[in-house]
Amino acid sequence: MIILLTPFLVLAIFILSIVLLACRKKVVGLTFLAILILINAWAQCFALHPFPHKEGELKAMCMNIHVAQDQEKAQAIIDIIKENDPDILCVSEFWKGKSEGIDTLLQNELGYRRDWSCHGLGYFSKFPISSVSHIGPRKSYGLSTAKIVFDNDTLCIALCHLASNNISAENNTRADIDSVRTSNELRNYIKNISLAGEKRKGQAEELNQNLTFAHPTIVLGDMNDLWGSGALRTFQKAGLNDAWWHAGFGYGSTIHHPLPFRIDHILYSPHLKVRTVKRIKTHGLSDHDGVVATFDVKMKTKIN
């Protein structure tokens, strides 16, 4: 729960530091700046890479498309994807019976290979997809892995859609912040944030157990959590790095209601070197913005 306050705490300390320095309170102002730097480094909130590198050899993109049933909406999302031209595209909230329109456009108009995992997870690739495996109980949020053949190498991709704060962690019913009307409902919602956070951490642990990390690995998707949370720390302990922190600039929030947070992530193993990363605005077509990153493959592994 406390991690949700971190971006705003960093911003508040920054403003306070500037005010103190402007008032010639140098020692106190510099002390607060040092505290800010430490908190920002721990939580990896605001990245400081204003001058991006040249794009890498591999481009990966994730987007929660929020179903996109309407054909006009689907075409607009396709236009965004086409403009960014990812080699590997991973989408969540991509449901059979609801998302066939965008599925057809991605395959027929943009020429992607596709493997449709269960629980609304879709893999699209310009390269052969050798296998896709769903992880966990079929009534849980989505976890899956895929192996993709890239440049005579095996690339492991793990697509996540971790548990949401807006779904009850106890009974899987809606617990949307917009439906909160009373103080008791607010207490229950705050309690659910903690419960959902524990559930996300468990999902991250389960996914890590299904990754060997012997191959170049990218873990990406709608993780419904911030860096510094239990789930993201679990990925960090497994050796995964945050593309935004290492190549992005600024805050990079991917949702904007009820508050701006960066909850869509692209993480990568040491086999890869991140070159560029950016947020892709969806302009209301989804309640999430997308994220796209490019990488160079540092270590080659044999296909198996």
C-alpha cells in the first residue's frame, strides 16, 4: 500500500528541496535532495535518460487493449501498433469471442504470427513462435510463457496480467474504486489493495519458477503494480531489470485514473541490453498506455 505513495513523495520532496534552496537554506535543501535521490533510486520512479540511444535489434511492445470489440477502435489500435512496428507484441485483455476483429487485423494487415493463450493473453511475433504455455489455475489472472526463434536463438517471453486492485482478491468480484461510496467500502478497498499485492507477489514467484533464465528473457505486461512492490521486487531478485529505469526518461505513467501510475512494465534478463524505451499513448482507446522497448542480444544461446 505504501508504495503507491512513493511517486508523490518523491515529487513533494523535490519541490520542497527547490523551495529550500531558493530560500538559501542550502544545507537542509541539499539534505532533502540526497533523501530524494535515495528514495527515487530504491523505488525507480523517475528515470533520467533524456538522450535515447539508437534503437536495438529487437523491439518488444506490450499493451492492455481493453478488449477492443468495436471495429473502428480496433483499427485505431492497429494504427498505433503499425506506427511502432514491434517485432514482438504482447497484448492482454484479448478475449476470444470479443477480440477477433483486432486479431484478424494483426495477422492479415500487419502479417504477425499469433498464438492465443488463455485468460486474454495474446502473442504476436514476426518470428516463429515455438511454444506457448499457460501457468497457474485457469481461474487466476494471466501468466504465460512463450519461446520465440530469433536470429537462430531461443528468446523466452513471459506475458503477465497480474491481479488487479479493482478485483476482490478474496472472491474475484468487482472492487472498483469508482464504486466506493461509504467509509466502510473505502476500508474494504484499501484492504483489498494489500491482499491483491500479496496475490501479485505469489504470481511473480510462480512465474519465476517456470523460467529457467538460460535464454534471453523478457517479462512484460500489465502488472498492476509499481516498482518497489513485492511482485516487482520478486522479479528483480530473479535478476530481471526494468527497461524504463535503465533507458527511459521521466515518470512514464501508463494509467491515469484514479491517479497516474506506471503499472505496465518491460523487464529483461542480463542476456539483453536495453537501448530505448518509451510509453505509447492510446488516447483513450484503452485505459492503459502501451510500452515499447528495443534491445540488443548480448549472449547467444542454442535453440531447444
